[in-house]
Amino acid sequence: NTKVKGGTPGDEDTYEEEFEIMWALAAAVNSAFSFMWDLVMDWGLMQPEPVHTGNFGLRPVLLFRGIWGFYHVSIVFNLVGRTLWSLRWSSQASLFMGGFFLSSFQQSAEVARRCLWNILRVEWQCIQKGVHRIDKHFPV
């Protein structure tokens, strides 16, 4: 508990609650910003594309288009991984889920998220540098 000199009884609970709220807000902003940075800057997604193309929210050139739902699942997995990273530092989440389970699950998810991030980052770099052929589908 946080004790404040000259404070009245119960003040430390108020400060702890305020800290948790501020921490949760900062974690949410961090996760949202990092998530959007991954999508737009690192992966080149979220580019304007007509709805009728079936690539809404993605980009015109997709090298893994043969794998149904690959990009959408990657987006969701990235968001979950970013959120889990923030939860790892929460004392409330550790109490609720158990510290060992939370850290083990979070670290495993983070390794998988980073592997997926690298695949999509390299794909985006290949597209930007023109090291691909738009007319050829890359089998996986």
C-alpha cells in the first residue's frame, strides 16, 4: 500500500485506484498506437481499397492471398499479442490469471506474434522494393 504523509485513512486506496486507472489508460493508448503502427507503417495495410475487391482494409498487392483469412487473422493476433504484453505488467491481471500462467502464455504469444510480424514486414519490404511479381502467386 502507498502511504501518504499526513493523509487520512483510506487515502492510499484512492491513490492506488487512480494509479491503476492511469496505468490502464496508458497501456490502452500504447497498445492502440503500437497496433496501428504495425498495420500501417510496418505491414503497409489499412490502405484505401474498394470494398468489391475483397481486400477491404488491406492493400492492393498481397503475396499470401492464397491463404484464406491470413491477413485478417494476423491483424487480430497482433492486437491480442499487443494487449497481452500490456496485461503482463498489471498486478490485477496477475492476481486474476496467475502470474506463472499469464507470463508463460504472454511470452509464447509474443514469440509467435513477432514471427508473424517479421513475415509480414519482409513481405511489405519486398513489395515496396519491387522484389515480387504482381502477376504470379507465391505458393506457401
